Amino acid sequence: MRTTVLLLTVLDAAFAVETITRVVDVTSIIPSEPEPTRNDGAVYTSSMLSKVWEGVNVQRANVTEVVEPTGLSEMELQEPAKNLPKIEAQGEQKLPSQFMWGWASSAYQVEGAVREDGRGPSVADMFFHRQLLDNNPNSTGDVAANHYYLYKQDAVRLRDFGIPTYAMSISWSRIFPFGNGTVNEEGLRHYVDEIDYLVSLGIQPVVSLTHFDMPQTLQDWYGGWANRKVIEFFVQYAEVVFNVLGSKVNTWFTIDEPTLYCETAHAGGDSVMVYRCVHNSLIAHGLAVEKFRKLVPNGRISIKQSWAYAEPFSNSTEDQKAAQRYMDFTAGWMSKPLFGSECEYPQSIIDTVGHSLPAFSKREAQLVQQSVDFYAWDGYSGTVAKAPNDMEECIHDRNHELWPLCVETGPRLLDAGADIGAAGDVYPVRNTPIQFRKGLNWIREKYQPKEIVIAGFGFSEPEESKRTPAQALTDDMRCDYFAQNLEALLKAVTEDNVNVTGALAWAATDAFEWAHGYETRFGLQYTDFHNYRRFFKNSAFVFRNFFHDFVSE
């Protein structure tokens, strides 16, 4: 996704613009009240919140109250008439009975209601309004899938269809509208209600504290994750959430895909800021987990990593080195500090970035290395890596177009014949089950985690948004993606002895897919964005039936 290849799975390089990356020197600004100002322990008011939202014309859904659910009809639950891909077991291949499986989403991409019940703006809100709204009025997450008001119906659909786990994220700016200071009790109450409802239906909630939606004020006042002060605010936020929801949720993620977020937020700018952003995210994660151990002693927690397993473009020594370098700069970037024998970055990153790369203090190293209960991998797709002719020169030249990765990857290589799988609607998503299995083995061999959870994987069919709802339900390419990747997962567990203990599919329903808006669809359920009804796609049956067949009783 990027210099790291899975970028367009959820975001686009076009995100790298002034509104997300700017760092404001507030010491030279003395605003007049009621303009909210940088204040580490502020008590904020509703008038201040209105000021922050000023000039943002938020769209609202027609439905603005929580809807009471209705059960599903037999017709909705009926297996498709079409023969679907089915995996045939070899011998006694089974996943363990406690295997965690289900569907996933994220707050900004499904909730909508962005200005309701005291929520503050996030960087995602302000980016899409400031940069894209004039060009396309449907290019914001203002309404998204309206899950904020439809969460009960969505939960009943999961229960009736037989999906035991729902992975979601919490909107940081719903709890702390300004990122720090005053807690928004109404926002907190919403998540208590939603999680209580999931539990009442027998659905296991899995929760991420943040998914690409930092409060905008923390970006404006402090520069976001590039400023260590934001670490403190994240830990305060985490502590509040753990206190209230810790007894209700067993499995947690602190931050989703920090490398992807940081590369996107600082694309086109100083690359040093990217490394500082990731570094501070890791420290914030470690400190939040320290709170978690005290407040949720029986829970388990990790941080999501997103990377693509890289095959060398050819069998040449140079391309094999390039693939290894690619893995260092994508997977190793966070994995080595978290799982390595010492809390430090891969040597190739150190040699390339040099003194600009932050270092962990002794206490920070201890926090980070003791901070994960399992390896959480978002493994959407594989990729290829090729050594440029001047790789050594690139490594020592910060002005080189490929620095600091200094590896060729991406569409040019795929167009040149490195076709490793069927292409999805957006680069770089491809159906690459062989690389999926290799990626799982790579994690085990390189870092030996106690267990691995596939925290996100999924597929977007080409031009799916142009189909009628009835046509979109027949998603053959997505069916193949899940059938083949789940078979690869099964073989990794039963033949390769990789301890994979969970798999969460992206996404529970079609939603707002960042720079691709509503044009790209990843859902196992179709969302009609005119009336917000959901319909199960054929891939939903493929995914569910696999686990019904292969999870031990």
C-alpha cells in the first residue's frame, strides 16, 4: 500500500495535501474567544465546537434516530442458486474451535452522523470537505452507510446470517471532540449502547481506538502524530475508553495501520516526518497498552500492520535483495521494534535514513516490546519488487525519486508482466493467495509471534459501482478471492503449522472508501446509498460457509 504497496486499499496518495500535513505554530497566534486555542487541559464548550466546524456544510441523512431492527426474511438467508466456490478438505484439515472470524468496518467509513451528538471534526472530515467537496458533493463520509443510526439493524443482520464477530473502530473525536480536554459523554454513551447491543445478540465486538480519524484540532495545533505531545492525548483517550468498555470487549487494536496513515499524511513533504509519525504512534501504542494491562487484565491487544508480501521480479540476486529491502521498509518497519530481539528498526532503514530516524529510550523500548499479544496483519494483496539500476546510488541520495525505499514496485512492474493475480478495482489490490500464505509463513519464521490474526483482507471488484444492485450481488471475483485466500489460510495452519487464530474480512458492508468515495466497493454486503438498505452478496455466503465447514465444533 504505498512506498508501501497497499496504499490504495483504503487511501490514495492524493491525501498528501496541506490540510492533513500542516503544522501550525500556535505560539505566534493569539486568537480571540470563542475561537478554541491550544490548551492541554482545556474545558471546551459547544460554542467552541461550532467554531471549529464553521464553514463546513455537513450533509445529513434522512434517518437521524436509532432505528429499531427487523429480522431477516428466509429469502435473504437463502443460499444463492448459483454454484459458489467451495473448498474441499484434504484429510482432517480444521481450524481450532476458538478461531475468531467475522467482518470489519471503521467509524468514519460507515457511521455518518459526523456532526451529531457533540462529535468534533477529524482530519478525514476536513480533508474531504476542503479538498474534494467542490468537485464531487458525494465525496465525503458525512453520511457513509449511516451505521450510526442503523447499527441495530446491522447487528441483527450479522446475527441472523451467522457472523460471530464484528470488528469496529471508535471515532476519537466523538469521545474527545478536540482530542483532549472535555469528554463528550453523549459520544461515549453511543458506543456503550452499540457494544452492549452486539453482546446481547451473541456477537463478539472487536474494537480499534483509531482508524485514520485523528481529531482535526490535534493536527492543527500540534501537527498530529509528528508531535510527541499527541502521545499524551492518545493515552488519555485510551484510558477513558478502556475504563468504560474494557469489561465488554476482549480483543482490541490501539491504532490501525500507522505506517500507511503516516505515509499518506506526510506524502510529498519531509520524509523524516513520516518516521517520526510512526515512531510516536508506536510509543503511544506502548503507553496505551500499559494502561490496558491494568484496566483490562483479561483482555488482549495489538496494533494493526498493513503490508504486502513482496516477490522478487526475477530470480536475479539484485531483485531478491530488493524484495528483502521492500519487506524491511514495510513489514519490518513496525514488526522489528515490536517482535525483534531488540526494539530497533531494520538495519536497512537505519543505514538509509541515518540520524533522522528517531531512537527509542530504554523505557520506550520496554513498553513497545511488551505491548502485543498477537501479530495483527492486514494482508490484502501481494506485490513484486525490482532493483533499480542505481539502487546503491539511490540509498545515498535523498533527492532520488525512489528514496528511501529505493525499490521499484507497483503498476509498472505488473504491466511489464509480473501478473501475480487478478486485479481489483483499485491498485494495488489483487487476488494473490500464494503470496498470502507466504506472508503468514514469513511472519512466523521472522518473528515467531505467539499467534497471528488477519485483521483485515478483502477485494474490490472492477467497476462494481456501475452495476445494478441485483448484478452486484453476483460478485464472482470476490468469491474467488475469499475462497482461494481462505484455502491458503487453512493450509498455512494445517500444513505449515502457522498459528493463525483469527480472520476478519473487509468489509462488513459497502462504505466510504476514502479517495475512491462510493465508487469502490469492498463490502460482503451491498449498500444502496439511496436508501441505505443492505443485501448479502454471494461472497458473504462463501466466507461464512468456509468457517462453518472448517472450524472445529
